Amino acid sequence: MLLDQHGRQIKYLRLAVTDRCNLRCRYCMPEEGIAFADREALLTYDEILLFCGVLAEMGVEKVRLTGGEPLVRRELTTLVAGLNKQFPKLAMTTNGLLLPRYLDELMEHGLRTYNLSLDTLRPERFERITRRDNFAGTYNALEMLLERGCRTKINVVVMRGINDDELYDFVELTRDNDLDVRFIEAMPFNDDDGNHDVFLSYDSMRLRLLERYPDLSQNERQGGSAVTFSVPGYRGNVAIIPAYSRSLCGTCDRLRITPRGTLLNCLYSTRGLELLPLLRSGIDRDDLATLIREFVYGKYASGHETERREQQGNIFASMTSIGG
């Protein structure tokens, strides 16, 4: 069992396999991109499977593949096949553009749960947000996931004055579709370019939803990063993630690993356990497990405490360099 100093059992790993992406979303990556990691600076699939095997032995149950866009990394299905042998739960966060090419094979290897990043239902607005004209590709991926019966969630980063007028349109997707729409608070990444001017809080989103859906009911919470609601008679659910307010940190059960192999206890961490040199030095599995236990034990109580102890000023890395 893997525990932190607050007695929380760690069961969930968010695994970023690349910092590269085929979009340039304004809240995630600067328009000009970043200094992407060279291939040799990324953990190999064998190194990932070794590390993840150690975590599985310590009780981690779920792995979510993220990026960047995970599907831009070559032969990702090979990694998924290996992870499927280690973990009972696999998931992926993706923009969906490459999903039609790989979905059948991914499903064969046990990956049937997907979070699709889609911040608008308007093609022209999609281009303004992502800086790429690819709305049809992402929406086609959504339709394919629903047709195949995959567990599907839509991630919507809500930005005041940009897409907050579409909250109700997204809720209506849950009327006839068995999916979750998750509204996410914008976070100040991209080296403090801010997103402060577009921030819309959890409370503001909830009040807006209640104006249109007064019988909106909060579901009994089962942990995780979202508060989930349902509209009576609708097949799907609606959730809000207080990513910047960080009001749900008390039950956090997750770790993150960046594309460059740094293990993090929190999205707001700047200090991590550097796995790449350890793995390439041939570290013994037992020694690796000991280091992981010691590192995880130091996990702070909340993202606010992590930011206070580890951040200098208010500078955040680009989201794609941390892992979504």
C-alpha cells in the first residue's frame, strides 16, 4: 500500500508520455510551442513499464495516459498492451484527432475509457482556442467513441468571454447521450500568461447551471477531482472540476509523471523525484520502491500548500510540459 503523510492511499497515476501535441490550445501551450523533449529525454516504454510495475505492486490501480497528445507518440498501443497486464483500469485523455486510426486496437488492449478535450461546439471558435482548424476531427472522434460504447467524458476548459456562453449547449449533449461533460476551471499556466482574465470559478459555473436547470442535483461524491451533477431525465451527467480553486484536494489519491520522467505529487509541484536517471542507472526494484514510498509520503495536504511551499512567485510551467 502506498500512503502519504495524511493517510491517503495513492491509487491513481497520470502518465504523460509526450509533451508534443497537434494542437496549440491557448490555456495549455504558447502559440509558438515549447522546447519539446528530445526522444532520448523521454522514458522508454520498457522504463515506463518497469516503473509502473513497481507502482502496481504498491497498490496503484489506475493509469491515465496523457500528454501533450498521447497519440502522437509512436507505437503507443505497444505501451497500452503492457499496461493492460499490470492495471485493472486504463484511461486516456486525448483531443481525438488521431483516435480513429488507433481506437480499435486500443480497445482490444483494454483501453475503453476516454476523456475527450473539446472546449467548444462551434468550429470557428475551436480554431481560435486551439489555433488549429480541426473541429470536425475531434467531433468525429466523439461520435466514434459513443458508437463503440466507450466510457466517454468531455473535458471543457471554461473561459470567461470565450466559451462560457456554451455551458448549456454542452449540458444538452447529456440529454440523449450516455456521457459526462466536465467543466474545468482555467488555470494560470504557460509561464504565467495567466488565464486570470478568463477565469470562471466553480461557484459561478454552478450558479449559472442552476439558473437554467433548477432541479440539477448533486450526485453522491465518490472521490476524484470533480463534483458531479445530473439533470432529471438526462442520460448523462455534468461535472465541475475546481482545478484552480482546489477545494477537493483533501481526498487526492493521484501521482503524476511528466514526459521527462519526473514523478510529482501534485499538479502544482515544482519538485519531484527524477526517475529517468534512476531507471537508466539500473536501480534495483526494491530500492526504487523505497524511494517512491519516501517521496509520496511527503505529499502535501493540498494544491494550495504545494504552491505556497514550492512555487517562487506565481510562475507555472506550460501545462503540456507537466502532463494534462
